[in-house]
Amino acid sequence: MQAAGSDKDKKNKPNQLVKFVHRPISCRWKKFGDINKIGDIKHMKKTSLEDDIRDYVTGNKATNVKLLIGDRTYECNLSILFNYCAGLKSKMTPGLIFRIPETKVSANVFELIYLWMTNEYVYCRSNVLVDMLIAAEYMKVYGLILSLFNCFSQNKHFSELNAFKCYMLAYEKGVDPLMYLMMDRISVCFLIIISTLEYRRFQIDQVCELLSSNYIGVQSEIEVFYAALMWLFWDYRNRHKYIKLLFRVIRFKLLPSTFILDWAERLHELPKELANELCPILYGTMVFHQEVYLDCFGSDDFDMLPNERNWIRDNECPYLDLLDKHLAYEMNLHQFSTYLRMIIRDKRGFLSRIVPVDYRGW
């Protein structure tokens, strides 16, 4: 490289910029032969490390174990299964064929679970999530179990109405943790649930679980009492043996005093088994109410907090005026049934109307 100007000029003009002549570095290698310019060299196409790993894992390059589910055979990566499936670690070895019982994990569900292991996102229908949870519990895929429970808890994916369907599936398949989770979710839909045919066909344990919940959305304990009677009279011949169990989950102390007195006067109109069980309960409830009004608190049964329900209000409820004016004794089962039919015709409208309220007492 040559600099412009002499050394004497540099001394006379110390601030003058020095101009260098550009010479490509390839010029230095000309004596070794002809060399193409750097820009003309063709490089191999690069792929990301993430893509290479995914291709290796999900492709046939990494399959070293075979799984049999029903009549289908899956070639899988043993390292992936070991990493995610704690329940299969002691059962599988490289190069062997392992059978998974189809009653625990169906072929379609396994495909979704393996996709979940090897991909960032997996999309599936909501009606297969319960089966995925059962399979994940069998295989002990703890990360997927946590992810599924988070999904079940989100209103975006599971509204209250969908939660009821999920509850029924969980009950049929014996997934108790999910069943209890969905029971809390369906609280606002209590009046919708009891208007369905599925509720009439509930087993006694399901009815007791539902009616005993602190979270069911009701406007009065009368609605819980009538819901119990509706289930009972759907098949009274076979269900009258459950009257005692059924009345244990109804919070009679939350019923209005006038309502209690009215039913006490009409016990003779009821079937014998029902009247015999209801009579002492009504008597004890009336005594409790008297002690509360007189500020005695002498009863050993004073253990019920008055706000142990999820109290709501629907301005279009036909008997709401009776409740507000303390005329609950005029509310009958026919009015309640009419209201439920109105709700079932417009479930979304009902859910949009209801608002939470504080307990208003008897």
C-alpha cells in the first residue's frame, strides 16, 4: 500500500488525512494461481440445529423401540419415551417390542401424546382430552398431566356447560381428580344441570356430591330441596331407600321459616317413607330458627354458616318476588319446574343474566 504525500508534507500538515489505496486480499494469493472472488463461492445450504434434531428424533433415523397398541405398530425413539414416560422406563429396552394395553391407551391417543412429546404445540378435539389424561396417568407422563389439568381449569377451553360434559365423562371413566375439579367448575350451571335428563339418571353418590357442594349457584336453599325431590320422584320405587342420604346434604337450616312451617302442615300428603324422614328434620329446623330469633343459641346444631352456598340472582326468575317478600311458602314445585324449562330453552341467556349476591337470610 502506498501513502500519498511525502514525509516532509506530513510534518508541515499534521492534521491532513492519509489516503490509502485499497487492494483486495485475494491479490496476495495470485501467485498461487487463479482464485475466484469470495462472493462467487457457492456455500452449502445451512439448516438450523433445532430442525436437524427434530428430524432425527421424529424420523426413522432415531427409532430404536417398537410399541404395539391393538393392531398398530409404532417405531419410537426410546430416549424420548424415557424422558417423558416415567411409567415405561423399567419396562422397555432398546430393540425390543413392547405392548401397551389398548384399554389404557388407544392408538389414536398415543399418536397425540407422542406428538406432544416431539412438538411444541398439539391441537386436538376437546372430547379426547379425558382419554389423553387416562393414558398420561398410565404412562406417568407428568408434564402432560399438568398441562391437561391447566387446560381443564381455563374457561377459554372449558366453559361451565362443557365442564358438565367433562364431569360426566370423568365419572364414567373413573377419573376422580378430574371429576372433583369439574364439580367446582359447574357450580354456576347448577340450575341448568338439574333440568337435564342426565341429572335424573344420576347415581346417588353423584346427587349427594352435587347437592352438598358449597359452590352450586342457587337463589335459595329451596331450589336444592326441590332438586332433591325431583331426582327422588323420578324413580321413587327404587330410590326411596336413599331418602336419609339425600336429606343429609340439604341444608334445612337455610330454608325460610315460613317454608318449613308450610311443609310441616302438609306432611300427610307425602308418601309414608318420605314423611317419616322429613318430620323430625323439620321439627329440629323450626327449633333452630326459634333459638336464632330469640338469640338463645342453646342448640348443639348451631354449626351451619348462613353463606355456605354460591348465592345468585336472576331477574327473570318467576318466583324471585316471592323470595324477596319473604313469601317463600307460596313457592311450589310446579313453579320451580316451569322455571327450569325456561332455563333449558335459553341456557346462554340464563348464564348472561345471573349475578352474584350476598346471603339475604330466611
